[in-house]
Amino acid sequence: MPVKNLEYYCLKFLKLRRDYKNGGAPHKPVLLISLIQAYQSKLFTTRKVSILPEFVGLYKSNWKTLVKTNHQCLFTLPFYHMSSEPFWNLVPNIGCEIWVKSKGSMRSFSNLMTAVKYAEIDGELKNIFLNKEESDILIQYLLDTYFPETKVDFKANFDNNYLSEIENEIVSDSSEIYQERLAQLRRELDNDGFQEEVFIRSNIFKKEVPKIYNYTCCISEMRIDALDNISMIDACHIIPFSESYNDTISNGIALCPNLHRAFDRGLISIDGNYRVIMKTNFSEPFPSTYNIRQFEGKKILLPDHVRCYPSMESLTYHLRKFGF
């Protein structure tokens, strides 16, 4: 049995199984470079490689820097097809074992997310990735082997510029500009590429909205601080993304889960004075500290900056949709 050391993995990375049309598919090399960066930044620390928005963002950021051919930038393809390499094993969700073995069904990002729990890499490779000196050697080896013409532009890309750009759009863009940007992406990308884009953006929205509200429910004022980065506050779209293509901060409010559900189902809404209003078509027969009618007429907590306030246009849409 060969010793799985740095030299062993350099050899495996040199002989990646990939399509050699159009100069050779760059997907697997880009994924491996992004994965090494993810381990260096401690996004991953075990053998388990999950499909996280930060990881997908790294992949797309590196692709933009390194790939100049007309290959399609899809994360799904290398994440699934890396299973043909001896150091990568896909772990399916329960009931999806046969599905994962069907290559044709794994071209869709949504199918990948549904079927695959995570990928698992060799323990020896994980240790190399967590060793800065050895992992830097692997990155340089991949750059020299697969991207000799564009490797000079690589170092400035380590900060995950792709995610930073999207965060700025979600926080700073007007609804109109953001929606037009998404509409343009919808026209430019195929369905799989757009699914990956939506995955990244929706997860950034889920992080940025609670942050803007200081991780506090804007109605109940509930806040729980946990050492394990656990939040009990949701980012709630005022107009659902499926109807608006709008992930900007002004189309979101921070709510605890029960009030999030009540808002999404139209039991409660927020009026033009930022006060909570409620439907009369439900009752709470037993007194409880969790009853939601206690918040009727309460003015919601608002972000520090006016530009982050809930959009009146979005709130009006919600009021009309549910007949308030």
C-alpha cells in the first residue's frame, strides 16, 4: 500500500480524471484549490466537506480569476465527479444511496443538495490541507500544472471577492438595481448555474438580516447568544424571493421562528408606521407567554441606518397580499 504523503497527492492531482476537450476541464483543479483555501481558513477542519455557501463562493471567485476558456462555471459537476478520484467519497443522505450513484441525476445543484450529505476526504489529505506549508505547496502545484497563464493573478483572490461583492449588493443596492441584476443573471445562466447563484445569495441574506437587527427579533425582542454560533433569529423575506428575486436588506426583517411563520402565513403584518397588526381569523384559547396577540400594536425594532429599514413598498405588498 502506498504511503499517502504530499508526494502521493501531487501525483494524484496530476492525473485527475477530467474531460480533455477545449484544453481540459478546469473544474476539479479549481475545486481542489478552493478546498485547500477552505481548510487553511478553518472553514473545514475534519474529513467532512459540506456544501457551504462560503465554499461555493470560493470556487466561483477562483474560477473568475483562473479560468479564461469558455467552460461553464458549475460547482455541482466537480463536487460530484470528484468521487472518481481515490481520495474523495460522497456520503448520501438516507434513502438517496441509489440516486447518488446515478450520474445523470447529479447535474442539478438542487438534486446534489438533496441527495448528498457531504463528501469525505482521506484523513492523510485532511492533515496536509491543515498544514500551511504543505497545503501551500499543493496549491502552487495545482496552479503550475493547470493554470500556468493565469496563476499570477491568484494571490489577490484569497479574500473570496465573489462573496464580498454579493454581500455589498445585498446590503447596498436598491431593490430595483438588485432585481435587474438577478434578472440579468437569470438570462445569462442556465438553470443549474442560477440555482448555485441563488444558494449563495440566499445564505448571505440569512446572515446579513439578523446582523442588521443585532441578532434580535424585531417584534418580540428575543435574542439568544450562544458560543457555538447558533442563532434563533431568522431572516424573513417580506416579499418571498420566488415572487420578487429580491434579497436586499430592505426586503427583510429579523424574526424568531414562530413569528416568522405567522408573518409568512399572513396572521400578522406590519403597517406604514412599523407597528404590528393582526388578523381576526385566529384565536389563542389559552394564556401563554408565547401568545402572539400580545404584540399587536407594538412598534418593531428598526435597524440603526434608515437605508436598512423595511421597504414600505414591500410592506404594502404584504398587507395587500393577505387582505389587511
